[in-house]
Amino acid sequence: MDQAMNQGWRYRPHMLSAFSWLLAGWIAWEIFYYEQFKLNAAEGSVEGVFLPLATWFGFPGHEPLFRWGVALLEIAAATLVINQPTRWFGALMTMGLMGGAIFLHTLGPIGIDPYNDGAMLFKEACFTFLVASLLFLLHRGEAWAMATRLRAPAHA
């Protein structure tokens, strides 16, 4: 009986790896899906989100730069989250991007439901933030190992 229990635990890293891939796949799909609207300057993306935000920040004529900048950061995060060695950093970057989106939806000029569709964009940002948080939690050991490698040596 004990041997069967111990044997079951042996497969745990594989289950966590599959779960990690599932979470990373969700993040990448979610981000890459919305890039088509940002990069193609869809009317809802420009008029509904980025133009009001650029105006709110005091740069109304620079909406395309703002939209493209966000798109490039999101593409970088999705690419990093797909790659196993950089998954922790991609998850952390996604948390920052989705946290910014949540903040700007709640306190910015676009509001929770800019498209009158039941706040789908806001709900997806919240869910993706939670997924990225869970993914970062799963890979926190890798993040900690990187932080300790980059730490400056103590002075003698």
C-alpha cells in the first residue's frame, strides 16, 4: 500500500508540468487573440480603449504609439510564458500588464464595460491575471534561483 502511494507521488512533477503548460497556453492564447485588434487598429480598440487612455494621460496624438507599445509588451510576455525557462518571467510580466489593465479599467476613463458586452474584456483581464499569478506561484523556485544568481556579492 505504501509503495503504491509513493509510486503515485513520482508522477506529480509531470502533472504539475502539464498544468503549467495548460496555464501558459491560456495566457498565450488570450494575449495573442487580442493582438489582432490592437495591431490592426480595430475601431473598438482605438476609439474604445486606447484613444481615451492616451487623452487621459495627456498624449492624445500619440494613441498609435501607446497601442503598439502595449501590443509589443504583450507579445513579449506571451512569448516568454510559452518558453519553459522564461515562463516565470512571462507570468510576472503578464501579471503586470493585466494588473495595469485592471487598474485602468477601474480608475481610468474607459470604465469596466466599454463595449456594453457584460464587461468581457475586464473579466478576461482579471482571469488572466489570476492564471498568471498561479503560474508564477508554480515557478517561484525558478524566479528565486534567478534572483539569487543576480544578487550582488556581499562585501568582505
